[in-house]
Amino acid sequence: MSSQALPLASARIAQRRISVIDSHTCGQPTRVICEGVPEFAYTSLAEAREILRAEHDWLRTYAVFEPRGHPSLFAAALLPALDPGCATGVVFMDAAGYPDMCGHATIGVVTTLVDLGRVSGLDEQVEVAIETPGGRIETRVTLAGGRAESVAFVNQPAFFLEAFELAARGESLAVSVAFGGQWYAFIDPRQLGLAVEPDCIEELVRAAAELQPAIAASVGRRDPRSGEAVVVENVMWFDDPVGLAADGRNMPVNIAGNFDRSPCGTGTSARLAVLHAAGRLEVGQRYVNSSVLGTTYEARILSTTTIGETTAVVPEITGSAWVTGRAERWAEPTDPLAEGFLL
């Protein structure tokens, strides 16, 4: 008798179950929650995100936390879209919370939609829109043999906020703060004798944690979109790639101490804004950004706009994802660690 004919006893008694499809985008994992998302009414994806945060945070901890996940795992819950022009609604989640937007996960979600047959085509380019807490995101998926070869997405406007000097570790560090869907503090690690290299990861994560409080205290300008105080969620270490066919290289570390293995979609968007503000990148100019692994995104500025009196850029980011498996996740009622944990 096949094992499929013998359902696990733990599955029969599980109170909460989710079905997930895992992928990685240039090395960074995305866990798409396809089934098991609670049903509730909402008037926007931003409201849906807040309902999940307040009433169903178990979904995030089931998907992301140990023992079913790990601290650097990123998840995306699929919900019905309110916009009829969107293929799905998406709420992003990670160990630190619920970001408005995530670039690598957008690429992972669209690749997963293709794998599920919800986006069809053989060898062509297909336009796919998704609805997120940060707004509608337009994507263009290039299909090859029926699978997603690459996904390009047009991000929300990104902008440079300010630059300042930060005293740390006996040095005066140059810091640039910019928004690309999340907030980033850009710092060249060579100022500390480090580099965006695999053997420096542990020290880069440690240094980011040390610098976070000083960065938070040094940001002087408010968010031009809302007038609210800026909370910088990520330290973005960046330097020049050596021996790689890329224009830049970076590795973000977030407030939970996790780092991105991919070139980071929202971080690349923010980088475009920093370079444009410095007069180093023009509209339409190609920019290839590398990750700590050496994987790359191709990026460009489609146009410029303004947010109040702040100049912003409209970025397009292109990358690839690969599906790695499908699974069900659950917890038995007697499991003392059912809600998950982080170490």
C-alpha cells in the first residue's frame, strides 16, 4: 500500500494547516502560502495586512519561524485581490513583521503563479499585476517553455532622503538614507575594513546591529509621503564588485538581524534613487546589482516624479526565481512550540 493511502495521524488532528510553495530568487527564499490563509473581509490589502497582524499572526509564525522555517525566510500570503485587474492579492511577512513591499518575493510570487498555472503562456512575455499593501505592482514575466525565465516589476517611487556622518567604531561613517519600498541606510563597509563578501557576513550582521540605534537617532528629515518620522528597517552594506559583471554589490541587514541573499529588489530601487540624486545614474541607464552570492538583478530608472518637494524615481527591477518544492505545514494541538520560535 502506498504511503499516500495512509494519512499521518498528526495531519488528521492538526488544528491549523497551510499549504506552501517554496522558491528562491537569486538565492533568497520565498514561501508562498497558497492555502490555509484565514478568510475575512477587508477594503484594501493594507487593511488585510493589519487584520493578519492583529488577529492571525500565527500564519506568519507558522510559515516563517522555527521549527517549520528559519529567521531569514520570507513569506507571502495569497489573498483575493480587490482590484479586478490583479492576478492576486499579496501580504508580505518575515521574522521582523509585515513590510509593505518586497522585491525578491514579488519575483517569487509571480514565478509561483506561473508554476500553479494561474499565469499561462509558452514562449512569450505576459503582463501580470499583483495587489500589495504598498499598492498595485505591475510585472512582466518572460516565459520559456511554459516556466518563468525572469520577472520584471515596476516598483513604487523610490527616493533619496538625506545623508549624514555617523561616529562609530572610531570612524566617521558616511550614511545615505533612501526609500525603495522599505527604508535603507547605505554604508560602504570598506570604511570599517570590511567588504560585501561571504566571509564578512557575520561581522556585517554584528556591525549593523551596533549601528541601528545611532542611525535611528540621526535621521533628521521626515517621510515626505506622510510627514511621519522615518524608521530605517535596514542597514544596506554596499561596495564595488570585484571580478563580477556588475555595477554594484550590496547586502541588507534588517532590524531582526537577517540578511538578504539576493541583490534585494527594494534595496536596489533605493540604490537607484541614491545614485540618481548624486548625478551618477540617468533615466533609462542600465544598472546591474550583485548580491553577496554574486547573483544579479538588472535595474533601470523608467522615469522621475515628485513626492511633495522630493524628487523620486520609478524603478524597474528584473530577476529570476526557481521553485524548490511544495509542502503542507501544521502543528499538533499538544506541541508546546506550535506557534514557532526564533533564536
